[in-house]
Amino acid sequence: MVTPNRRGPLGIQASNDFEMFVYVVENSDLEDVPIRLLRFPSGALIASLFRDGVMLHPKGSTRLCRDDVLCVIGRTDDLPALNRLFNGDATLKREKAFFGAFTFSGEVRMGDLADAYGLTLSPGEHEMTLAEFISLRVGGHPVVGDDVDWHGIHWVVSEMKGNQVTQVGLRLY
């Protein structure tokens, strides 16, 4: 049974405090799995990932490697789910579920999407492409897995060519 290699309280709250759990990826089932497919408890998140002694800034598209060290912030109640995940006992999310049931070309005009789905656009957004809109909403440097919550719909970057968004998934949850 895998448990955290190290753990310690963060000292943020007097009771039910957050802790840092340190896990080493030893399970071969997790090798080459993008972080976005891991089923983390809703209150837990990856604070950092170390690979070969170098700290990385992980994104949803970051793929795990054997011996990666993950620093996870969570609470004691999150431990059973985290331990199952790193043991390989937890099921992973499906790519299709993550990216959404529908996909659109990044070249679709926002005005057309707004008309088709009854969405409200700000001035200047009607002529933007979906790729330009997503890029604007994520600060100008989108990556696969970026998720923009807009009008209660999650618009998820599913494909890129270079720095250009080419496909965007529509997820309704």
C-alpha cells in the first residue's frame, strides 16, 4: 500500500489543517499519464512536481514519469483517495470526458457560436475566432488542457499546432 513518503501540516488553520503530502510515482500504470486524467479529491491539488531533482510547473498536459516526486496539498480526509490513486487502484478519467463531447475548430467565429448557443459577447468579440478568444481568456499562452469557464460551459483546448489553438472541446460540467 502506497502512502505519502513525507507529510506535514501547513499551519494555515487551527483544526482540519491542510497538509503537504509527498508521493513518488512508482506505479508503472501512471507512467506517461497526463495529470489532467488523475482523479484527485476535490480539495487536493498538486503544488509542485520534481523530475530528476528539478522543480517543474505542472499543467494538465504534463505527463508523469517514474520517480517523479509530487507535492500534494490536501487534508487528512483526502489520504485514502490519494493513496488509491498512487497505488493504481483508482480509475483515471477518460480523455473524451475531459475534453468534452463536442469539439470546434479554433477558426470558428465567436459571433457564430454566440448565435448558435445564445451566448452574450462583449464588444469586439464577435469577429474573434474561438482560438483568439481562448488565448485572450488564458492570458495569451494557451496549452492543451486549458479550461475556460464561460457562460457555465467549459471550453477546453484539445489540440494545438505550435502556439495556435486548433481544436476546442465543449464540456457541460
